[in-house]
Amino acid sequence: MFFSQFNDEEVEVTFFVTPDSIELSRNNSKAYDITSYINDREFVVSSIFCTFLRTALGTAINGKPKEEYEPWVNHLFPLEFSFGPVASHLSDSEIQELFYPLGFEVSITYGEIDYNMDFKEKSTARYITIKGSTTLQMGLRQLFVLIPVLDNYKHYYIDEKEVDKIRRYGEGWLDEHPHREFILRQALRFEEVYRLLEIQTKQTFHNESEPKLRLNDLRYEKIIQKVNQLDDKESIVDFGSGEGKLSEKLGFVSGVREILAVEPSEAAILKALKRFEKVEQNENFVMPTQIIGSLYYFDERLKNKDIIILCERAY
């Protein structure tokens, strides 16, 4: 955190956050595996950034500074917040609609790097600047809630405490926001799944000795259901196939002729191979072809397939 402007008329402060990917992997039992180092969190503004922001500006966000500064808590300032890059699946117009109702002007840029290919136009990474008259507390609280909504990522478990946090930081603006339901759904995106899981578990399993339904099983079930509904499904790419649980299920889907299981971890590939070998003799099973790779690397073998699946892991 450093100040590049500080005078009676203008204050400009910059927060620079960069997680140490080596340190994040140091205590990981799979630190030897390349997947420990495939992580975009180091490069984008996300919930990790918000955590540091709350630590650095906790008194401003909570509105409880030293007594001599209390009169400024409710003072409206002409504020400008610039942050990025943010990796967001939302369109520019959808991003703007999150901030316009809060009274902000919004500008979005894609950086100044020139590529030989058209990656820039297709990139989800953007830099966002918002300008408006508001209190510092309100502006910071809105960013704290909306940045993870843009990024659709939180690096910690979402539970009832998170509901209380959203309610606290959303006080005074979120209830009146025209896109309130969308914001809550993004901010608490796994909450509905957990509640669905809880309900189904109570209804389905009355005997405690029976296995409980897992979140992964619900996710795979939904994916298989969707694949079955599609007309074109002969060739499927399963990105981040891991230990092969989803690829195995895809191998039993009627109409599937080819499955490419793409995974960078050698340890996971070996476990997947053992899983496939156990059911390989089944006449209805299509043996997946395992490929060492990831979404980050171009591979000619993955072109012109009917379906590409990226099954996000829930954190």
C-alpha cells in the first residue's frame, strides 16, 4: 500500500497484491505435482485481494476510525476506484449494470498488450474504473461484495458466516439494487446447492449406515443429464479430468464414441487409468483417451469436438 498523491485537494493510494505461488504450494502434500503451479489467482483481482483490502482498511470499511476522524465517516467524496485485471465471465454491459445503480460511471479496458492472435478481444480479463460521489466506507463495502461476484470465485468455504458478512456489507445499498438476486446468487453460489444437498440427504437416506449423497455426485449427475439431452455428443473433451470419475461416467453414455480426458497431473492420470481398467471389459464402456495437458495449452487433438466440459471444483 503506497501513496502516489497526498495533499489538501487529492489523495491517491495504490494496493499491490501478489500471492507467492511457491509459498502457497510449499506445504501442499502434492507440491511436486505441476498442478500446484497452475493457478490464475496470482494474476487477478479476487477474494484474495478483498481479504487484504479488509485487513488494510478495516477501520474505514467498518466505519470505526479514531474519534478525531469520525465526522468523515459519512462524508461524501468524489471517489475513483480502479482495479484489475478481473477475470469475469460477465459481459461489459452486465458489469456496468452492477455499478450504474450505485451511482457510478464505469469504464472498462482490456489492457494495452498487443497479441499476434485475437486473444485480447476474447479475453475475460479486464480493468475496471468506477467514479462516483459516495462515502469511503460505502464504496469499499460495495467493492468487497462485488469483486467476487465479478470473478465468481472465493478462496474460502461459503457458510452461514458468509451470509452474515454479505448482509453486513450490503446494508444500505444491496436491498435496493435492481440486480440483488443475481448478486446474492453469485456471492453465495454454493449455498443453494448445500441446502439442496441437505434436503435430498434427509429425504433419501433415513438409515445412517447408508452412504450420503456428495456434492460431486450431484454435479456429475447434472452433467451426464445434460450430455444425454444433446444430439451431438460423439466426441467429448473432459478438461481437468482428475482421477477420471466424470470420464468414467461419460464412457457409459449412449451415443458417445470418443472421450479425451485432459489432465496435467501425472499422479491423477495414473489413478484414472486404474479406474478405467476396472470397467474396460464392459461392452457398453467407451475407454477414454488420456492426454497430459490443460486448458492453458493449445492442442490440435482437441479441435472440432462436439462437447467440451470444464467441471469446476467447489471450494
